[in-house]
Amino acid sequence: MYSYEQLLSITGEAQWGDLAEALAFNALPATLSPDMWSHQYDQQTNQVCCTRLPEDHVVFATNPGDSHLFGLEPNFGCCTANFNQGWPKLALSTFMGWKEGLASVILAPSVVSCQIGEAHVTCRLETDYPFRDTLTYTVTTDRHARFSLGIRIPGAVTSAVVDGAQAQPGAFFTVERDWSGTQQVQVSFTMETKLERRPNDLYCVKRGPLLYAVAIQEEWTRLEYTQNGVERKYPYCDYEIRPLSPWNYAFADDSFTVEEQEGWDAPFSTERPPISLTGTFVQIDWGFDNGLCHEVPDSRVPLTPPQQVRLIPYGCTNLRMTEMPWIQAESPT
């Protein structure tokens, strides 16, 4: 994330903001427990179980079989020391100086105060993006000033409108005007829900910058122990997570219903995500051995009639199915 943020500041190219947000809104929160007391060293897109792997069935090329457990420092302590840099550095990159003005480069609730020429300027961004599709900028100056406000339009949106003007996704839109007192800039996006092809003839669902996954009901088991003379007891223990609901799904349709939840307070909560999708799926034969689902399904023949299944943002999940086949489903005979 920080590398992308630095590349964005050096090059001014919007693509680096897209890549930074892809990590910040998907991969980073997915590897952390909701309370941030535990994290994983290795993460899987199709992660149906997190239990210690047998020594002769470790799939991580250079890491041991407990690297995907949630814990204080699974496998190695580097992430324990460093993962907490992700959000603060992202916040520091929300606004940057740009063309003798100001640029909003990472789209998250934020406020900046700075000096532009002889004017003291405060710019506040209010938004629930990426879970919602609007941005409101409030710009306050202590005196008349002319400068530009650059707004990065995400490449993952279908279209964008800035104060009534069409804006190009994947580029910066410039608002240049005479600023005085307090003024607002309104931005709205259109986000399309779509299936994206992945390796092995599998697909995933994306809507805007968010990746979605089938959340699996789960059971957490504490692992408390003493290692090297240090007691690892709750809340700094490790956890194994086992599935309590089906996960062997295939997409049976490419249309999805969007539902926005109100009253949420933790954006990456498994129990109350800010937004969800509902799609049509069938269950298929998908093997499971030694704590891992097979890389591809054993069969793509439907085992059940089509059913409605809920997907939530990838970053809200702990156990999940993300990459699945798409089949023309018929009720099994």
C-alpha cells in the first residue's frame, strides 16, 4: 500500500491510487480479525478453514502450516510490528499538493488544512465510499484564492459526475475556480456489479473497488499455550476457525441484487457489513482435504436447485469463497 501511495505522489498517475485502494479495502481488512487483536500471515481467497496444517500437507511454499491461523504473530513477528502502519499511512495519503493547489487522491473520510498562496485552506471529504457512491467536499478559505482541486476518479467505477459535469474514470478531474468562504463540490459514481474471469475458469464478483465473497458461518477456537517462557493467553492467543455452513458453490447467474445496510459503525464487520449482494448459486462437488478446499472443484455438475446466497465485501470476511465457477444451472435430476 505504501509503495503505491509513494508511486502516486511521485508520478501523479491515478492508477496507483486504484491499486492502493484495492489493498486497503480488500486484502488488508480481510487478514485482520474485527477487533484487530489477531491477524494472518498468509491469506487465501478461497479460505474455508483456518486450522493447523499437517506437516506433510503444507501448501505455503516457504511458511509453516500455522501461517494462516489468526493470532498475535503467526509464523513471524514482522506483521505484528508493521500491520498497524497500513491505516495511518493511508490516511496521510488522502490529500496531496498538486498543480499549485490540492488533490484528493485516496477517497476516505478525511480533512486537510494547508496554505495555498496567501490563503489558509481547509478541505473536508465526507463519504462512505467504497460502500456508497457519493463524495462531498467542503472547502473553506480565510480569503479569496484561485486554485485547483484535483479529484481522483477511481478506475473501478463505470461513470462519474462532478458538480454536474461528466468525469473520466481512472483519471483526475480538475475543479478550478475562485474560492471564497465555504463552498462544496459534489461527486457521484455509478458502480456496476460484474463477474470477472480468474484462472482455472473461475470467476469473482466485483462492484467498484470492492471484491465480494460468500461469507461462511464460522466457529472460533482459542489456542492458549506457553512458548519460549511467554504465556499466550486471551486476548493475545491464536485461533483456529472452522466452517459451520456450506461453501461448495458455483455461480448460476450473473445478476446480483445490492442491499445497503443502515446503522453500521464498523465498516469491515462480518456480522453487520455496510453493503451486501445477493446472487443465484448452486452447490457442486468441491473437495476438501487436510484443512483446505481443492484448488478447483471436483465436478461442475449442480447438486442442488438454484438458491439465493448472500455475498459481503471480501474485507468483511474471515472464512470465504471468492473464486468460483459459473455454470448454466438446471435443477439436478
